[in-house]
Amino acid sequence: MSNDDYIEHYTLFYDQKVKFLSQNPIHTNCVDCDKDKIFEENDNKLLLSCGDDKDKDCSVQFIVNLPKYIHKDYEIESFKEELKSGFDGLGYNFDILHKYDLLKNDLKDYNDHKENILNKIDEIRKKYNEVNLKHKSDKINKYFDNRVELLNESNRTLHQIKNNDINDINDDTKKTLREKYVGIIIQLNSENQEVKEFINEINPYIMMSEPSVEIVDEDYINKLKPNKDKRKAKNTFYQSDCEKLMCSEEIDIHDRKEFYEWAKKNHPDKNITDDPEEMKKITALFQDVKNCHEDKEWCPHKKKKKKDSKDKSKDKSKEKDKDKSKEKDKDKSKEKDKSKDKKDTKSDDVLDLPDEIPVKKKDVKPKKKSLTINDFKTNMKVEWVHFGKKMTGIIGEINYKKKKKIEVAWDNGEIKEVDIDKLKIIK
């Protein structure tokens, strides 16, 4: 299979796994399969199964064989260590042992072991050269061919510049030749830097086995579709059960709009609790209401009318109770007013209070007029506070475009701009 098939099935495996982890009923099982999907993954392969090995239609769907990578230097070093340790792991020289007839096994076994390791090292080096050198050599050859052309062009241009007296070259032509020569030299240097960086970029990892895909069930695409029948099977409510649920006092949903209003307030994400059992109940209730809503099994509007009439009768009784309580409150307030009037008459008999109590008026200080740039003139003396110290100076040149700051000659000889709000004119 091509690399595109590998990427496609690799993506499909993890896409199915994410959907499965969402615990949505339509993604937990394959179509027409009872058991949950199985996802196996290790360093070598990814396996997707519909969960039942006994049933051919619900067993393994496909297997993705992952590519195997090795690190060139680490792998070669491990093989060299294996060569040093020898066939039996003791590190003896088998040629000498064979010479003195001290070998337990035939010398051929030891030589085969040695050749096998050397062949593996050669295979790693060949693949390394294919990955890092073969495609680089093509680019390097193109670079050198182009470099030769650029060098020849630069030499011809330089020759024309040096022999301008012979060819009667004017100043404009000489200038263009120099610009051309400089451009060629810049291009040569930049290409040289690029090739150096390209050569130094060496990937030490080698792919020893390419990826592949094994299709076990040819109908796996249809099997992995959302299992809508599973959702309907999980919704075991009959119409009467949905009515009981949707017409209950807690829920009371009669149409799509009321469901969305209820869902916003009662979604499990908005009612998180530390108690796991309570959280399960909230989630289960929300799912049951959602299932009824998806099947369009809401509380009938007839029941809503009955409920509304009951609510109206309750409201009327409440209003009557409120009216009675208001009348009682009025009677009490009248009695209180009468008692207050009696007390007031007594107090007036004892004390002769004046009709109006004189109120002292506070002296309101006039607000100081804030200074503007038009209030200042050149050589006018001013003072201001700078970091807690009282400073004095003389107004310099006035720039009427700057309305908030003005140039002042300080006593220390410096000329700086000061905020107009801080200044005070000295007369």
C-alpha cells in the first residue's frame, strides 16, 4: 500500500478512538455488533476490532503496521559489542580455539554468527547512505554545475571591466558591469552557505521497515459508521414514560425551545459535584431527557393547560392572601399614626419650637481659575514644585501649539518644559 493509505488508516484509528472515549452510544459499538470496540496499540502496530473475536463480522477490522526506525550509531555500536562478546558471550577468539580443538560446537556456527552481524552492520550503512547521501549527491552536483557557470560569467564580466580602455566602455556600461559582477559574487556566497548547511544536516535515524496496512474486514468502513440503531435501543422509554419524565415538576418540557432552556441550566458541565454517584444521576437524567427530546416526545400541551389552570387558581388564592395581609397592615399603620399624633400634641404643649430652624451656611471659596498658555508671556517669572522642592524660573519661547507644556529657564541654567498646571505666576 502507498504512504497515503498508511496515513489514512493511521488517522482513522485515532479518530475512532477519540469518538469512543467520548462515551457517546453511537460510537462505542460497531454497526450490528453488541460488544464495545477494542483499540490495541504498541510500538509495532495499531489494531482496531469490533470486540468479538468469535464473530467474523465483529472481529478485527484492520491493522496498521508502524514503521521501524533505528539510530545508526547506536545500532552499529550494539552490534560491535555483540561481536566482541562472541557466539557464546564470553569473547573468545574462535579461530585460535578451533586451532587447538577447544571448541564445543562446529567453527561454522561461530563464523555464521559473525557474518550475520557484519551483514546487519553493512545493511544499516547502505540504508544510511541512501537516505543521507544519494539525494544529497544530486543536489550537490546541481550546485557545482551552477557554480561553474556563475564563475565563468563573473570572470568574463571582470575581464570586461579591466579592459574598458580597449573596448571603449563608457561610465554607465562600466557601472552596470560592476553591479552585475557584485551580484554574481553575492549569489555564489549565498549558495555556498546553503550547501554547507544542507550537507551538515544529517538525519541519524533510518527506517528499517516501511509502514503497511492489513485490511481484515473489507466492509470496515460501513462497520465503523455511527451506530444510530444503538442510540434508539438505549432509549427504552415508551411514550408514557417520556410523558412522566417531561411533565414532571423538575423538567416540564413541552417543545424544543423549552428543552434548550432547560438544557442550558441543567447540563452536567454546569452541575459538577464531588459526589460521583450524584454526578452519574445528573448525567443519566440529562441523557434520558435528551433522548426523549430527540424522539420529539415532549410533555403534551393539554397537560400544560391543566397545569396552567392549577397554577392560576394557586395564584388567585395567593393574591387573596396578599390582599388580606395588606388590609391588616393598613389598619396597623392607622393605629400607629393616631398614637404618633397624640405624642406630638403633648410635646408641642411642653416646648414652644420655632417654625424654622436656622441653618448656618458654609463659606464657599471661589474656585481658582486654571492657567492656560495664553496667560504666560516671555521673560515672565514663575514658580512650581518639583519633587517636593519649590523651584523658580523664567518663561522662554512660547510654542502655542503645545497647550499643556511650556518652555522654562530654570535657576540652574537648564531649559526644560514644565506642565502648565504646575506653574504659578510670580508678580
